[in-house]
Amino acid sequence: MKPTRETRQKEVLKRELGKINAIFTAEELYKKTADKENKLGIATVYRFLKELRTKGQLHSYICARKIIYSKKQTSHCHFICEKCGKLEHISLEKIDFIKEKIKGKICHFQLDISGICEKCAKII
């Protein structure tokens, strides 16, 4: 991997990223840093996040057709209703059945489950 330079923009991004404790988007990080560093562009934010993902320091997921990021090695799961399109975040802690199928080490996973939500099922 090509070594990267430490720039003033990266320092601002690192400082703001250190304050985030939840899942976030690149746009949210950009908004937090835009006031502090007027020469910081959204492309710089994306490159910074990509670099951290490549180093394994950041995890990314797809949620509502957007890339979201997390500093924690957590999983991201959805239930999506096929009738109304409602997206619900769900928590799955036990993935033993998947671990048995995979020979390597699981870092995190993302799972989308499609079906009919309770409200739409009553209408059918």
C-alpha cells in the first residue's frame, strides 16, 4: 500500500471522527468539518474514509442506498417490507449458522431481509 501524507485536512477529519460515536455518513462528517477547514472538499472526505476502510479502521454498510460508516465492528441488518417499502433496523447477535459456513474470519456482516410488515399483512 502506498504511504499517505499527513495533511492539515486529515488532522481536522481525524479530530472530528474521534467525536463521533454512532453510525454516520460522509456528508455528516463533511458538515462537521466544513466550518473548521474551509479548504476541505467532500472528495477529500471520501478519500479519507476510503483510506480508513482499506486499513480496517472503519467499517462501511449500505443503508437506504447510501454508504454509512461505523468505527465499531458491528453488523447492520434490515427488514424491508415488499408492500410499503418500510425499512426497519434489526439486531442479530447470533450468527453461528453463518460462521459454520465461512472458512475465514468474519469482520462484520450486513443482512437485508425482505417480507411483508405486520401492518401490510393485516391488509392482505
